[in-house]
Amino acid sequence: MDVMQTVPASTYTGRFAPSPTGPLHFGSLVAALASYLDARVHSGHWFVRIEDVDRQRSIKNADKAILDCLHAHGLQWDEPVRYQSACDDYYQTLINTFFSRQLAYYCTCTRKMIRQQGGGSACNCRNAKHGPAGAAVRIKLDTPVLSFNDRIQGPQQAGSDCATEDMVLRRRDGHYAYNLAVVADDIKQGVTHIVRGSDLLPTTLAHLSLYQLLNAPPPTYAHIPVAATEPGYKLSKQNKATAIDPHNAKQNLVQALKFLHLYVPDTLHGASCDKILNWATKHFKCETLPKVSEIIVDKQQSAFYKD
Ligand code: GLU
């Protein structure tokens, strides 16, 4: 199946894809900045996509707060912002095509039940011919992708994770799954390079399997270390990380760049965001970021990274 792109493929198209579950915090500013700089270093396009596919987790007006904050930091995107909540028909069309290729099935199992049955390929629902009522839609992963090379984290192999489990495309509550939406949209938007937090590394093999099933060329991936307050606790909207104050945009940029191992020279302290970003674009090198999953930042002042 070929998934039509609405955006012409260029040599480099990157994106920042926040879920609107709260305002931008230091960790998400770092992710936005890394994806922006990598795109600009390669003279590429950079998009912003609001990942509000899960309506229950989305917070009213958080999208606007995120976009305003990016804008205040000089991070300008190149195309109108895409909202996943407006794309249900597209996701359903892909699911219908998977059904017509006999690759999708309705499943009434919980994840725990699937594991107890020995993994996705052994799910009894594959042959049970359930109807849609109260069922999730899963895709058969008979030949999953088992490895890839991350630009920062290096070679990755499938372990005892979800890479080989029949993936949920639509949840039992009717919501389209993040794993489907993110791949479908990256294909639609012609995204060639994904730079995002290492917390998403475990989902990447499943995403690559979807690219394969959709006959779409896969992007390259770079998973940057996430900012954490202590080992295993990444800054997130869920654990109430301090919101970035857009009035301190220049200082925030300097701190976020420091996290990315870019030390803004004193002569640029106090310069405009545009000047700081211009300087950073000349010096950013994604591949030189440390091959670790997280970097510890100051808990109280999560907007102000200390080393
Ligand atoms: N929406 C995801 C998040 O906010 C990011 C997805 C991605 O970058 O692929 O964590």
C-alpha cells in the first residue's frame, strides 16, 4: 500500500511533535530545539505537529501555550501546524486498507492476556473473527523489523519489548493509537529525519515495522538523552515539570543549548533568540551528543539546567 504524501519529499524534513498535555517544560524545549537545529543544520524543513490523538489526555489550550512558547524562543516552523485530532478519517482509511489486506484483526485481549499467551503472534483473536464491538484493532506483525541504527544511541536490537507484539492501531475505546498516528503523519508530512527524546526509543522498532507494512521509506532516527530529575524520572508534564517562562526565552535557550553540549559564548549572552539560534545552527552536531538515555537536571529549577 502506498500512502500518499501531501508534502513533497525533500532531502531533509524534520518535526517536533508535542502532545498537548501541558505547557512546554525544559525537557520538551530541548527536544524542540534539537529537532529544529538538526533540520536547520541540514538546510531542511521543520514542522510542528500537535499530537492530540488521545483526546482524554489533551488539555484545553495547551496547544496554543506550546506554540506561543516556541514562537517566543524564535523556533519558526515552515508549514501550518498539523493537528492529529483532525486526521481520524486518514487513520481509519489506513486501518481499512490493512483489513482488506487481511493484516488487521479485532482483538478483545488486554496486553497482559496477550503476554500470557506468549506474545502477539499467538493471540487467539487473530483467528477468532471478532466484530468491532468492544474490540481493539491490531495489526499482524509476522515479519517485524528487529534492528536499526540510531544516529546517537547506535545499533538497536529488539529485546523483550513490544517490537514483535501485534500492535494496537485503534484502542478499544475507539481512539486511534499513538503508534499508528505518529507513523501515518510522519509519512504524510514527508518527514525524513526524526530527532526526539530517548523515552521513545522502545517504540521505534514497532514504528519501523509499520513503515515496512505501508511500503514507505523509513526516516532516520536520533534519540537524544531526556532531562531527568533523578535516574528514571524524566521531566514530564505528568510529573508537573516547571513550565518554561517565555519571558526568559534567551536564558532558556542558553540553558537548553548547554544541555545539548553547546556553550553559547559570553558575547552572545543577552543577544536576541534569532542570533543565538543562528550561532547554534553553525555549531550543532547531533551525532556528538552523549550516548545515554538521560541527563540529570536540577529538580527545583527544571527550567535552569546546571552541570
Ligand atoms: N507526542 C510525543 C510526545 O509528546 C512525541 C512523539 C514523537 O516525537 O515521535 O512525547
